[in-house]
Amino acid sequence: MARQLQALCLTLGLLAISIPVIGAPTGVRACFGEKDPARRLACYDTEVGKMVTDRFTAHVAGITRRSNGQVVVRLDNDEVWEQSDEGPDLKIDVGDAVRIEKGMLGSYWLSAHSSVAIKVRRSSP
């Protein structure tokens, strides 16, 4: 019973934060009212980006292993992703293809040779 109550509370909480404020424009509609062209374009880019599948594939251009075993991966598109939580050793190396996928609550996951993934965050190159 306690588990069911927790699940219900979590579901209601997620529903509550996902409901937009009544009357406030959301998504692409919010961009329409922006008068500054550069800000309007940035708004559209952001909103359209949310509609696109948040997954891409790239190749490892460089890899650094920290003393705690976590990895920092530089991709061939010049993005740098660093492991943010403990996880399995993916045994990746320079030249390997990797996938970055957006998870829940703004998290990102990097995987390589299988469906096993590590949690990562993007960092500056």
C-alpha cells in the first residue's frame, strides 16, 4: 500500500509540474511574441530542439580516465562529455562509435558496444 501511495504521489507531482500556467504561451508559441530577431531565433532553436529526438552518434576522438575511474570523452564533433556518476567500464577507445541519449529529468547517457550506458554531462572543450 505504501508503494502504491508513493507511486501515486510521484505521478501527481510530475503531472503538476508539467501543466503550463493557464494563459501563458508555451513552446514555439512563446517565441512568436519575441520582438528581438536574435532572441526569437534562439527561442525557436531551443523549442524545435526539444521536438527532435535527443539521440546522436559520434566517434571518440580522445579519452581521459580520472583517478576515480570515471572517463572524460572528447568526440569527433568537438563536444566533451564527462562521466557524472559511478558506472560500468564501457571499454571505449579512440575511434569507437558512441551514442548519447537524453534521459529523464535532463540526464544524458553514453553507450558504446551494447545497451550498457554511463551517465554523463556535457562540459566545455
